[in-house]
Amino acid sequence: MKIICIGRNYTDHIKELANERPDDPVIFMKPDTAILLKKQPFFIPDFSSDIHHEVEVLVKINKIGKHIQEKFAHKYYDEIGLGIDFTARDLQQQLKEKGLPWEKAKGFDGAAVIGNFFKKSSFKSLEDLTFRLEKNGEIVQQASTALMLWKIDALIEYVSKYFTLKIGDVIFTGTPAGVGKVFPNDQLTGFLEEKQAFSIKVK
Ligand code: ZN
């Protein structure tokens, strides 16, 4: 399976990192070895001193497809989840300044938290799905899919122009504002509406 991530999909997060609003979705990948194993803590890697949490809505692909039109995109997923795109912000900044790819800052082992998935039919609306990340019981990121620049179905159309989507692929749909540094002993808990999708310890 592959993990396709969308960058700069929420205006408020683009502003907080002083990035430009893109004309097209920003896409990058994480290898499957980036997936944090279930019930395992996240270990801060020694090559970074500024690991950020980015909570993101996830879409699990359930059908193979290429050149999927937006109006048919809903047929390619049944389940929605929540995860974290852990980012070594210091390393990413160095790479961005040199115009180099971000992979080391985004694709390292453990950098993809994939929480529980829920049937999309269990939510009243995917157009206005609320989600939040709590750090040690305090809300640090909170948003709705209504604030996405590109909605889920538009992302599927765009991504599938370049990459064949296969069963089990996961799309990270971008993070809203509120990204921040994690520290040892932090507990990160994510909720989609009121359903808990993950709770992980930082070490
Ligand atoms: Zn992200």
C-alpha cells in the first residue's frame, strides 16, 4: 500500500507556516515503513529537535482506479479515519530552503499514525466533519473538513491523475492550523466527531 499526503489544504495552516497558497494540491508520499505500529509509542528520532504533530483526516481507498472523476470519487472509499503526519520541522525547513524533497522530514519510521477507520455512513456529513487533536487532554488542533481548500472527492480526482489508487492506499488530507512541537511523555489523542481514533504516547 502507499500513503499519499496532501500539503497546504487549509488556509489557516498555510498562514501559520507563511507558505504560499498553492494553485494545485501539494502532494508527497510516505513509505509503508513510516506507519507507527498499533499500540506502540512514538519515539522522537535523534535527527530532529523539532517534531510537529499534524492531525489529518484519512481516506482509505477500497477500489482500484485511475483518472477518477470527482463525481465518481465517492465510490472509491467507504471508510474515513484520523491520523498524524509527524513532521521533523527543522529538517523540513532545511530541505525546503535548498529546494530538496521532504521525504526525510516526513517519511521516517513512525511518522505516519493511522488511527481507526469508521464507515463513512456513520457520519452525518463528510462535507462538515469535525475533528480534533488533544495533547495531554488539551485541544491543540480543531477543525472541520468544511475548511479544506480541496475536498476529499476533488483530491481523489487530482491524485488519481498521477498515481493509480489501489485497495488499502491511504490519503492524508492535510492539516489545519495548530501544529506544534511534541515532547517526551506527551499523550496525543485524536477524535473524529466524538469517536476516538487513536491515543499515542510520545517517548
Ligand atoms: Zn501534513
